[in-house]
Amino acid sequence: MKCPRCESTLYRKNGRRNDKQNYLCKNCGKQFLEPPFPRSLEGELLANSNGHTKVSTDATREVALVKDLPEEKITQKSLGSLTLAEELLQTILSPDWLESAAFSQFIQKFQQKTEIKHQLETGISLLLLDAENLKLDVNSEFFLASVCKYPLQVKIAFANWRNPSTGKQDVELYNRGYQLVHVPGGKDSADAKMIALGACVLRSYPTVKEILVCSGDGILIHLCNELQNQGLIVHWVRRQGQNLQIENRNTGKLTHYFLPMATEVPSLEQVVEKIQDLIKTEQESINVRLNSLVAVATLFQERCDINIKHHSKQPEIEELIPVIDNSSAQSIQKEEKEVSAEIPNGETLDKLLLKIIQDIQIKSPDTKLSVSKLGSELQKITGESPNSILKKLKLGSNFTKYLKSSPTFTLKASGKEYEVIPLCK
């Protein structure tokens, strides 16, 4: 007889249930009942083989079912016309058998074996938490569950729960489905118990495929290595400032989780990819706007062409704008430089100032010419400030004083400024 969960032959008796012997597996802790047929019958059938042929357990069970059949059903005629398999099939499909306790027990054991097989194939994840070293809130726990390949079904927390520093953390973790393991006070007590229990976790949870080791203590690297050697996927969860660092010990991949914002910290590749997506989206938006602008400009140009055709007498816009080529501009700049170089004395300076005043009055006769405006116009032509010109000619250093002392001009106060009035033209 073997354990129905782990198929171990190490078990012990553990009382009786429904008038049948109950057993407890020493390997996985599974409780199970004795087989539905008596062991004496199995031993009798095996003994009758005389050691020449080993009778299988299935054959033994078939013979046991035959012995349990009513005698009236086993007649000479039935044995002659029906084989043993046909007789068993008729018995199993009979209403009495389908409603019997033996059939219900058979279905229950079949479902248990199917469930155990499914769990072994799918696997689960298990979380080991050093509650004295690391605190996990609900959001962090959900994120760790999303990192795992298998569903997180078992959570165990280790701490000295009598220590006031844990506060009400034991109540909170218990309400979230954690198994609480108490350790006495002392340095690294929680780590030691965590290593001891974690190293043999497959005995209590044979379906575990993936484990989260949540603690920042460096001694737990020994536990991570041992679990890897047992063929498990190991994630080492540690806290660094405001981040949780999840290291996959099997692949070396690092995942970061930002605690204040309860969100995953993207990697450099993810950031670059997101920036590229934003740039691409912006380029597409710019292209759409440019296409709209081109369409508007095209419509506007067509409308202008229509207006020009309807008003053919109007001069072209280009004809109204004087064209000045580079040579003309260079000649103007050359003339200005020559003018600035041809101021040898005060008389030449006065003539130039008079010409500036005359040109301004011709363009706008009502304009009052102030000292500052006259100086600006002089600087545009000569490229030098009026005071600099006066210093070169040794005529003083103040343009206003020069105009007051000049017999060619007179100054008239106009607010804070002085209006320049020529005395001769």
C-alpha cells in the first residue's frame, strides 16, 4: 500500500474512520483509508500463486468483486455464456452498485488523485517573509504575485510577534492569509527559522515550483542557493530606499518597484522605447498639421489667383516692392562709410546735420526733430556716435552742448527734450 499523494510507503496508523483503518503518511502528512477490499483476500490470492506467477493488485481486486457478487447471479449458465469481464461490467453498471458506498468512495479517491496530479503539473508559488526586516503592503504583494509564473497560494511570515516593534502587523498579515511563525527574541532568529523551514519546503508543499524570499539580510543567500539546487525558481526580494528590488536568481533579471507610487520602475530599454513612441506620435501629429497647413495654403493661393483674374487692372504685388540687389546695398554702405570718412572739421559736420534735417522735414514736415533723434540719424549714416565724432574733431564731448554753441542751429526746450531748429538752409 502506498500514499495516494506522494506514493510513499512510509506511513503509520492514525485511528479508525467509518470502521476502516486510517493511515498518516510520514512523508507528506496525507491521511488516507485502507483499501476497499480486505487485505486477507489479497494475501490469500497472492499465496495461491505458489510463487510461479505474480498476481497483480488489479486482478486481485477483480476477484474480490467476483466473490462479493450474489450467489444467485453466479449460475452455470452465466459462467458458460459470459466472461468474467462481462459479468463485472454488468455488476458495475447496475443501479445497486452505482448507489453503493463503495462506488462513492471510488469516485472520491479518483477525484483526489486527479486533483493532486493537476497540482503537480501546474505548480504554485510560495512567499517567505522576514517580517522583522521587510514590510509588504497589499499593493506590493500583488506586484510580487504578478512577477511569479505560478499562482501565489502559500504565504508564511516569520517574526517575534511579542516584540512591540511589530505592532499590529501580525493581525494585518493574518487577515491577508499569512501563516505566522513565531520565533524567540535574538539576533537572526527569524532568518534561521526561515532557512530551516525553507530548505525542506518541498516536504510540506510538494507542488511548489517558485519561491519569493523576502528579506534584505545577506545570510539568506544560502537559502536561495539551496532552493535553486532543489530545482525551484527563486526570487530574492530586498528593499533599497523607496524601491523594492526583485532579483530572479535563476536568470539574473532585476525588476524594480517604486513603493510611494505603487508602480513598477521601467528599465532603460522600456524608457527608450516609450520615448521613441512619443517622438513617433509627435511626428505623426506634426505631419497631420503640416498637411492641413498645405491644404489651407493651396486654397488661399487658388483664391488669390481668382481675385487677380477678376481685378487684372490692379498692379502685381511684386511690382509694388522695390528690388534691391546686393550690389546696391553694398554701394549704399560704401557711400555711408565714405561720408563718415569725409568729416574733417565742424563745417562739414554742420552741413551733414543740415542735410539730415532737410530730408526728415521733406518726408514729414510736421515732425519735430529732437537732439536724440538727430544724433541717432547721424550715427546711422556715419556708424559712430555724435560724441565720438566730436572727440575726433576736438570739438568737445557733448553733442547737445555742441549744438547750443553752433551758429548753424538753435535749441528750443520741448518738455525734457530739446528741439533742433536750423538757422540757415
